[in-house]
Amino acid sequence: MAAVVAAAADLSLIAYGDVVAGCEQCALSQTRTQVVFGSGSPTAELMFVGEAPGFHEDKQGVPFVGAAGKLLGKLLEGIGMTRDDVYVSNVLKCRPPGNRDPLPEEIQACEGHLFRQIELIQPKLVATLGNFATKLLSGKPAGITQVHGREQQVVLGGNPVTLYPIFHPAAALYTPRMLQVLEEDFRRIPELLGREAAPPPPPAAPLYAPEPAAPVEHPVQLGLF
Ligand code: SF4
């Protein structure tokens, strides 16, 4: 029965993704390679919402595939989960040129897609990564530095949802203190999902070792902090 429900949810989400793939509701449709709709389980209890696709995401059509995506995978591993257990998406489904911050009119044009995704997936917990997702889904102006790690009860897509703002992994890539805070906030996710926490990882290896710097074609977005 659960498999039937999952299959139906998957179909609805795929069908909606097909619709969004042709979206031209804002000017980003002119510069994108493709729409980056989202990826993961269509019945996930835990959903992550980031800001917008970057260079690699735009090329591959999948969210969080660059360095920030690798860090997200490591953080999930640390709490006994994988990308297949969760759903990952962004406020904007198309890449802003040069990875600039989303414009208010772009967020306004695209937010309906995100709300529909949440309505179809019905997650229990939505972790907002960084400022843009946090402000949009909380409906409040408080920035991520102020509210990270503090869950809020909201209604999204017609369902009660726990909103959990945390730093964007891209912001933690080059700032050890921010990575530490992100790890601490991440460790509360099992509790917020009502699950047993995973056993702590062995202490020897660092959770994330930054890779050598690549040529800058996708600069870090300051709006993430
Ligand atoms: S960013 Fe959103 S609203 Fe704009 S074209 Fe892409 S899918 Fe449509």
C-alpha cells in the first residue's frame, strides 16, 4: 500500500516537473540551460530548500551537485540518511546569471512552483538553507544568522510543517566556524523528525575537507549568509 502511495506521489511530482520544465514566467528562462526542478524521494519527510541552481546544477539539471551538494551529502551521512531519503529543491528553479542573488520579481514568479512541490510531497520538516528560502517560507524578514537552528511551526501547501532554518552549505564551505554551526544544527534533525539519532561518526576524519580551489565560474553568493 505504501508503495502504491509512493508511486502515485512520484507520478504527480514528475507530471508537475514536466510542466515546470517549460516555464517562462520570468526572464531567467532566457538564460538558463534547463529548469532544475528538484530531486529525491517524492514522499520524503525531510525536504531541503536552497536558493537557486548554480553553474553545475544548470548544466546537469539536478540541485546541489557541486561542492555544496557534496557537503550536504556528508552532513546527511552523519545523521544516518542519504539524498534518496530526502527531497532537495530551491526557491528558484533556474540559474541567475553569474550566480547573482535572486531578484524579488523572480522569487515572486517562481514561488508557486515551490509551494506546489511542498503540497505534493507533504514533508514533516522543511529545512531552509540560507536567507532566501528562510525568509520566503517563514514569511518573516529575520535573516538566517538570527534564526538558524530554531524551528518554527508554519503551514505550507495546506499542511502543518516544522520549518527549520539552517545555514546554506555553500556558506560553510570556506568558513570553519559556520561549518561547525551547520553541523550542530544538522544534528538536531533526527530529533525534529521524531527519530533515533544516528551514532556519532568516528572522530578521526574531518566531516568535510575542502577541495583545491577551482577556476571561479560560479562565485560564492553573499546572500547565503
Ligand atoms: S525561475 Fe521559476 S518562474 Fe522563472 S522561468 Fe524558471 S521556473 Fe519559471
